[in-house]
Amino acid sequence: MPLAPKLEDFPKIRGALRFYQVFAYVTGIMLLLLCAEMIVKYGLGYELFAFSNYGALTFVPVQTAVAPTGVDLSTGILIAHGWLYVVYLISDFRLWSLMRWPFTKFVMIALGGVVPFLSFFVEARITKQVKSYLAGREAEAADLVEAAH
């Protein structure tokens, strides 16, 4: 049987769970934006630019005679998702290590940031598991303290 989380780590686990929950949603939303951007870019042939010579916020054809000069939001979405996924992995690792789960659980949680919509389902399941585990262990500890008196 693997080692169980320590009771004194429960506040850290709650903090790690909150950090994970936030980045599960942020990463999931960014992944959906990235998928939409890929469909628009490779399926429809447009890129999104802000403050370009074409306008304040414009879809510009990939093959244009005059190259846009503004901020390439299509590339920005790609880069932002990549870095936010790294933070998601850090939140995954922190929760995984505090909960002392097997490595396969870490991998399953990590997949939530690369499969569209999966992070929302994984987050709900992990949150439920962690909260019920913490509540159960705290109830056991309270029963032991009560039995000792």
C-alpha cells in the first residue's frame, strides 16, 4: 500500500487543489481557444491580428499581398497555451506529490491539458476524490481523538 498523505499536509493539499482547479480551467479554456484558432488558420485560411494595418482586430488571410504589422494574436494564443500548460503541469505535480498518488495518475491528469474539454471533467473528478479523501481522513482522526478521551 502506498504511503498516505500526512494530516499536517492537509492545508497544503487544499491549497494545491485550489491552484490545480484554477489552472485546469485556464488551461482548458486556452486549449479550446487554440483549437478554434487552428480551425480558423488551417481550415479557413485566416489569422487574427490586433492593431494591424488592416484594423484594430481583424482576421487577415494567411496569404496576403501586404504583410500585417500588428500583434499576431493567433501566435499569442499558441504561446500562451504552451506556458499555461507548463503551470498546469506544475499544479498537477504539486497535488500529485502531496496526495502520494501513483505516477499513472499524474499522467492521466496531465492529459487533461492536451485533450479538448478533458480538463473540465478531470478537474471535477480529482476535486471530488481529494475532498472526499480529506473529509474521510479528518473524520477518522476526529474519531480517534474522541475514542482516546
